[in-house]
Amino acid sequence: MRKGPRLLGLLLFMMGVSGTVDHLATQPIMGILFNAPNRWIFERMDLFEGREVFANLSLAFVGVVLVAFSLRR
């Protein structure tokens, strides 16, 4: 039961870090899966205009929190 949230948290963390790196310096690797929120959500919505790095780092933080709570007993 704990593996699901742990894997989801790890995926969110990787998406957030990869999106931050992609926004600051375009990266050619980890394209479709890990940069999906960055390219399809954060860059296309006016709500995140100028706040893409913060949004990606927030996504990574949510992933870390999810992993941390899944490791608790």
C-alpha cells in the first residue's frame, strides 16, 4: 500500500526538478514524461506566467512530502 504513494512522490519530485532544469536551461533529455507539467501546464496557463520555476519547485516539494509521509509508520 505504501509503494504507490512513494512511487507517485518520486515521480512528482523528478517532474519538478526536471521542469525547473528545463525552464532555466533547456535540457534535451527526460523530455516527454518528466517535463510534461512544465510544457503542458505551467507554460500554457496565464496563471503561472513568470512563476514557472516556483511552480516546478512546488511540485518537487509535494513529491518529497508525499515520499516522507509514505515512509512514516
